[in-house]
Amino acid sequence: MKISINSKCICGSDKKYKKCCKELHDGKPAKTALELMRSRYSAFALCKIDYIIDTTHFNNPEFTQNRKRWQNDILNFCSYTDFQNCEILESIDGKEESFVTFKATLYQNNLDASFTEKSRFLKVDGKWYYVDGIFL
């Protein structure tokens, strides 16, 4: 998927991409776990593989030192997924640990692959990372 920087951001924030997730994709640190969650959703939709890897905590079950294999796995997922919508259901902010519950509406091969997840984020050295999530 490709979008114009002046298009509405894919993350569901109602902001333009250039004033929303693009800033984070270009290196600006997320101020909150919610910002990071939204930016990761749009990174998957836009196939920004390195951003996804770089914002994943080392305790994540999918974290691996084999970056090339991990990149290929993400590329396969992104390439075969149609990202339709991201709806934030709840956000619980903490200083070092936060939780964001969201519903992702996705399709793969025209089949509904949507899910609801409660994601956990940790702040390490002032930077938020996605740790893991529980499907609801």
C-alpha cells in the first residue's frame, strides 16, 4: 500500500499522514504507547519493515537476531494483507508500561483476518517498544 503524505493517516487518527505516523516512521520518537501502536499499525500497512523491527522489544516472542528472516516474515504478512481499519478501544498509560486495546480490520485473500488485541508496551531509556499482546 502506498499513500500520499497529504492523505488521511491509515492509523485512524484523522490527521494527515505527514503530521502523524510519517514523523515517527522518519525517526521522531513516540511520546506515548498509543502513538507507537498507531504508527506500528500504519507501518505494517505501508510495509515499513525496519520500523516494525526497531520498535519491537527484545522480549517479544517474535524477536530474533536473524534480521533477514524476520524481515522476510514481515514482508510476507504485509504483502498478503489488506489493512482496512484500526480502532482504538482502550488505552491505559503508565510511566514505564502501558496497554492499548485495539481492533484491526484486515483481509487476506479476501477472507476476514480481523482481530482484537490488548498490546503491552514498555519504555526503555525513554523510548517506547511493543512487547507483546493478548488476542481477545
